[in-house]
Amino acid sequence: MDQSTEVFWRTGALRWQTMAEEGHNLFSDVGPEHAVVLTAARPLKDFDDLLVREKEHEFVRMLAIGVPDAVNTSLDRVREQAAEGNLAALPGRGALPAPSRAMLQSNTHDGLADRHRDWLGPHIGNRWDFFYSDSPLPTPKGDEFVARLDLPTWRAEIERVISASNPTTSALRDLDDLTWYGYIDGNLLGGAMGVERLPNADGTNGSHFAGLGTDPELQGNGIGGAVMAGTINRELNEVEIVSFGMWSWNDRARKLYRRLGITEGYSYVTHSREPLPEQ
């Protein structure tokens, strides 16, 4: 895999491994040029259970990244093994239903064979872009106002800022489970960023960012850049790499991340048999 693909896989692979350890049925095929993973939303009892869920549009989630030819070969193999009853992760035999959701690296998706593209279904969601940094960024203007937040003290302010500036982020749902950094201006919060610490597949430590937001009344003053770069630099004192994603349509955020010097990886495409919600 190239560097960008390898970083995406290294920072996220243990999520799949954890599901396998929790008893979820998991198929994975990982090589030097690709990775394909399928896992059930909850443990499957048998093949009949799979077919019931397929009718309910709840089957597995899939990730496919890397060289298209290698991914096409891998999907041929897993679908054939399922049909012949030789897939160890799945008791039973029969045509493998398409996953309810599949995430594919953009270049992987562009080279996906028609037989697999048709299998995945006609609905494609908004693209999602991957960013990461494993070295400190230039210290931004306003860095002296960025600090790690004591959650009980700042919770109401975090919720106010993120709700107003980034209302669709999952960080609002996970607010109490994240570590938060913010731009502190007196008793008010100008901006905030949520952080989740995650181990990487190679045994190193990483941080995943979620929920960057700036008070709408203060936007345009460099607060978002100060929070993002300041949080990256502080986290890199304790972890080896930080990563995050954004919707591909968010050109304003992309310009900010490029200006700060954050490394931009691939975009990722969501495929589904059912219409996907707008983002």
C-alpha cells in the first residue's frame, strides 16, 4: 500500500479487530496492496440469520482500500467462498448479499469491476476525505489561547459552540467520551475540538479528531486554525499520529487544513443498496 492508504489502515484497523474479539463475524483479506474487511453489525447465528437481515437491509459493513485489481480479486474470492459454504467467518452457504454500507477508497472505487459495483448497489453518498499529521505544524497565531479543557467546567460552552457551528458532528453524541481542547477567551470558548485516543495497528498510539467548531460570531479571526494546529501539536507530544476526516464538499475546511500543512490523503466513497441521508 502507498503511504496514504497505509496510514488510513494503520490508524483504523484495530476497530475491526475489536469487533472480531467481541464475537462479530469477520472476514478480512489484507495484502501488501489492499485490504478488504466485512463484518456483521452484530454476531450472526447462521446463514439463515444473514438472509433475514438482508431482507431487513441490515447485513454487514464493508471496507475496501488499495489497488483495484487486488480488491476485485479479493471480492471474487469471498463471494465464491460464501456461495460454496467455505467462508469460515460465515456458517452456511449461498449467494452473499451486498453489505448494507460499504466504504471504498476513491481510487479503489474508480477501478472496481462492474460485477462488484452492481452488487454493492446504485446509491453513492457524499465523499469523505482523510487527513493526518505525524509531525508538528508551525505554531499558529493565537496558540497561546489554546488549552486542554476541563470537561465539567467547560461542557456547556463546548456544547454551545459545537451545536452552533457543527451541528451534524458525531462529537455531540460522544461529547462526554472525548478529550476536548479549546480557544479560551476569558469565560467564553471561541472554538473547540474533540479528541479520541486510539491505539494503532502497529502498536503505536494515535488520536482521532472529531467536532472542530468555532463560535459563529467569532469566525474569520483565525480561531479554527489555532484550535486545529494547537491541538495537533499538543497531541503529538503524547501520540505518534493524529488523523481526522471531513466531508469532501467542505472546501472552506480543506483550504484551512492545506494552509496549516496537514497531510491530505484519499477521499472515500460510501456505497449502499438503499438511499443514503444527505450530509
